[in-house]
Amino acid sequence: MSRRARWIVVAVLAGFSSVYALATPYGVLLAAPMFAMQLPYVLRLSRPARLLPAQAVIAYAATAWLDVPVGLLGFLGGSLLLTRLWPLAIPVAVSAAIIDRESFDSTISMILISLIIYGLTRLIEQVDEVQATRRALAATAVSEERLRIAAQLNDGLGRALAGITQRLSAEDPSRESIAEVVGTARLALAEARSAASGYRATSLAPEITTARAMLSAAGVPVEVQIGHTEPLGPPGALLAAVLRESVTQVVRHGGATFCAIETRLLAHEVRLRVTNDGVPNAGEELLGDLPARLAEAGGTLTTSLSPQGHHIVEAMLPQLAEESATLYDTEHAYALSISLLTAILVGFSAKALLQAPSNLLVPGLVLLAAIVFMHLSLFRGRHTVGLLVMAALAYAPIALFGRAWLGIAGFLAGPLLLTFPWAWGLSLVAAEMASVAVIGFLLGLPVPVVVNYTVSTLVTGLVIYSLSRLAQVVKELREAKEELARTAVVEERLRAARDLHDLLGHSLAAILLKCELARRLDAPRARVELAEALEMAEGAKADLRAVSGGQLELELVAEAESARSVLTAAGIEVSLSLGHEALASDAETVLSAVLREAVTNVLRHSSARHCAIATVTEARGIRLRVRNDGVASVQGRPGSAGVGNLTTRLETLGGRLATSHGEGRFELTAWAPYEVAAVGTR
């Protein structure tokens, strides 16, 4: 985008240069170096101010001795405005008025060119500044969010883990001390899950990812249309619950041949719609207490049938998203552009009035004021009716004003370039230039004058277009920059939620299980379990650092051994078979997190007696399978937060997650691509 912006400015400068190149027989020899010496300011080359003496010599020599219009001094004036020597632009303008004392037309042109060069170059600098700091702003926002998360977690979970470690480090912990550890671990686990839920609630994105994975695994084609802006804040949790339950119903009942998930942002409301053709009953009773919960939050939840017989679940909630602070003054570019555009329109209007008969000054002033007003009122958007009115104001008065009004046609060229696609806009401007040339000949103007008006039509249009478009570019880039920062913060919160749930939550649950077991065993066996619990507590501290933004690497073999220890402590028989090759660290960490979540689900959602954990190398990746018995119901598990987290983690690596159940068994399968670091079998 920055390159395109520069080309726009270069085209404007070339247009101005061409006007003076055609002014005298020596015009090309003079305009070319002035144009070349202006480019370093636009292209951001080093120390362009060194060219100022040469610019001054060429400009004054041309205007004083070669009869070139003093408008050429505008290049010098614009260059001065861009440097610390900007006060010297005022004497340059005064000297132009002295040289052009018989007519102020060229002096006005000189001032306008100076302002245009200054304004366009400053807008280019703003484009560069915004683009250069986009990623830096996102990184800063993420760093600040990590510090905030770390402060929140260390204040509660950090102190809890420190207390657990201190008590377990005692030479012979008493039963009262172990009981305190159990209570602390239980509270810390609840706090970790609550914090994870809170971070996830800011965004609907993870639940959409989970829903897509569930439907795809069930063989239901899914179409997703995202129309909301993250983060959603508190409404995200309720909408996630609606989406989870709706998709669960589609998967549970089967028979659906399609499912569409759509979100929209309307005024201050965010809406979620889930449409399918498989659920036999779209009644609200299938959604449990969700209608009441949305009503309490000021929203609605309705079910209906479409004319095609499709079942629709639609939820609406007021948008209570966090307000993002304005990181930059996004209106500054518009203020600069509007000010310059106003000055340019007034200046060109003054040039037209200088040539108008004295008896037509008042009507001419009224018409030009109308044109200027329309340009400024339509600055942020062009409309067909407005274009038609401006076209009438540009052409109709020519019959009355003659040559004096011919230059006003350029006022129409800019809006044409802004309104239509580039190819269409240029074609229309070319047609307008041709019409100016024809009208000039019909008015009996000399050929050089006709050429000057024709080229000026394009140049004026490019100036108006460039001021408007560059201001829009700066605004778009700044909005994209702030959106990138907001998105990065949301992603950081979701990462923290995943790590809290998948890593720290598992560690705390394992510590709790080990300590509960130690309370029921004799002293020698209890010491063994407490030693393992202490080791897990130290690992939990590393997990907490990872949640706060630190780098965490897990080893699948070590995680599998830990899983066997935890499951065995819970009285579950474990079959462990590891046959994978060496993995890249990121893939190994993700599969280790998958294994942690799978083990947590076995403990929380089943009365398992047997659990089989296996890894195999296949299809240029590693497949991990965790299968357990003792499953009475899997309601809620496919769409649980944990499965959603794991789906997101694997998708970032190009992996996938699948679940299956039947006859009291549940199986979780994860596949991740690998990079073979060393040949061997574990």
C-alpha cells in the first residue's frame, strides 16, 4: 500500500512538471530537474535538503530570464516547507508575487503547488510510519497483556503453588499439612478453571473452531460466516454456550446434510445464527436454561423454521465488548487533507474568478462556493447524485463564463477517480479531458492554452484524488494496525486460557489426586506419592510461567510416564505403548498437552478401569491414541473447552483431532506432523 501511495504522489508531481514543461520551449529542460529533485522527499532518500540550492537556482533563473511562470517556484516552496528552513517559503511566495506583479494567477499556482507538495509528502510519511509500527504495536500490546495476566495469576495461583511446594518440601509432612495442601490445590484448581473460562469468554472464535471440527468429524458439511468483531467480552461466553449446545444437538441427532454458522454485528448487538436440516425438533426445550440466561443478560434466544424447512437457532445479545483505546489520532490525516483540499479548491476558484468578467463575479462566487461545499461534504464518500450535480456545475456555466470556467472541469476529475474502479475512472477522466480540449477549440483558444487546460484537468483531478485517497489509506492502515493489536491481545488471552486449562489445570488435578491418595496410605507409601506430588508442584510452577508468556517445551515420553503414574494412583490399569519417532519440539509439546487433557478427561468424566495410551508413526506424522472404558455418557465432552483448546493447538501445526465413543468406551485420537530430528524408536 505504501508503494502505491508513492506512485500516486509521483504521478501528481509529474503532472505539475508536465504543465511547466509545455509552458516554454525550454520547459522540458527546466521541469525535468525540478521534478527529479522533488523525488527524494517522496522516496525518503537521505538528506534531500542538500538539493535546495540547486532548486533555487533553477527556479529563479527560469522565472527571471526564461519567462517561465512563477508557479515553478512552488517546487522550491514545497521543499522548504518539508525542512527546518520552512520559514523561507514565505519570502519565496513574496518574491513570486513581485515577479508576477501584473497578475496573481501564477502566484496562486505557486502557493497551491507548495501546499500540495507539502501535504502529499506528509501523508506519505504517515503511511510509512503506520506500516513500520504495525507489528511493534501488536508486540507491545501482547507484552502488556502478558504482564497483566502474570500479575493476576501470580497474585493467586503463584502464592498457592508456593505454599503447596513449601508444605510438601517438609521432611515429614503431617496429615494436617497434607490436608492443607489438598484444600489449597482444590481452590487453586477452581481458580485456574475460572480464569481460563474468563479469558475464553472474550472471544467466540475457539467455540467456532470446535464446532467446525465436530461437524466435520460427523460428516456434516459446515459453512461459517464471521461478521462480528473480537473480543466480544461477557457475551462471548453465552453465545459460545448456545453454539456448543446447538451443534451438539446436530451431531447427536444425526441426519443433517448441512449446517451454517453465522455471526453478525448490528448496531450495538451481536447475533449468532445456527441453521441445519437435521434436528427433528427446533423447540427451545432442547436448549435447556440458555433462553433464560440470555434473557437475564438482556438478549433473546429463539428457534424457528425457515421457508425451506431448515431449523434455525438465533441468539442476540447487547455487545459489551471491551472498548479499545484509540492508539493514535486517526482523524489527523483527515484534518490535514481537508485543510489542504479546502485551500486548493479555494485557490483554483480564485484563479477562475480572476479571469471572470466583473459583472459575473457574484454568480461565479456562488457557484464555486457550491462546488467547494459539495467536495467537502462528500469528502468521505462519493454518491451518484452528487457526481451528477458536480458535473452540471462544472460544464453548464461554461456557456456563461467561457474560458474562465474551463479550468473548473478538473474539480470533477478527482471525484470520478474516487468513485469508480481505477480503469473506469481513468477512462472517464480521459473523456473529460477530451471534452475540455473540444470546448477549448470551440472557444477559439490557442493550441498551447488548450493543451494547458487539458493537462491541468488531469493534474487537478489527481491532486484531489491523492489528498482524499491518501487520507483514507492512513485511516485504513491505522484501523488495521489497531485491529492487529486487538487480535493479538485476544490470541494471547486464548493462549493463556488454553495453557491454564490444559497444562496448569492438569498439574493441579494431579497434585490433588496424589495428596488425596497419600492421606489414605501408610507412611512409607505416602512419602513416595508426596515426593511425586512435589515434583508435579515444581512442574506446575513452570506451567504458570508458560501461562504468563514464557516458553514451554514438553516431552511426550515424560508426559506419558507421568500420565501412567497419575492414572495408576487413581486405580486405573494403564497400557502404554510408545512407538513414535523424534518430533519437532512444538509438535511434541502440543501432543503432550493433548495427552494431559485426555488423562484429565479420563479422571473427570469416567469410572475407567482400563486406559490404553499409544503413539505410532504414520502419514508423515505422529498419531496419539488414548482409549478408556467406564464411560456412561459423553454428553458435553466433544464440545468441551479442553477439546476445543486441543483442536486449536493442533490446527496451528496442520494437525487434527478426532473423538469417538460407543459401548462404554471413549477414544481420543490426535495427529500432528513431525520433522525427524533423529532416527530411532522410543
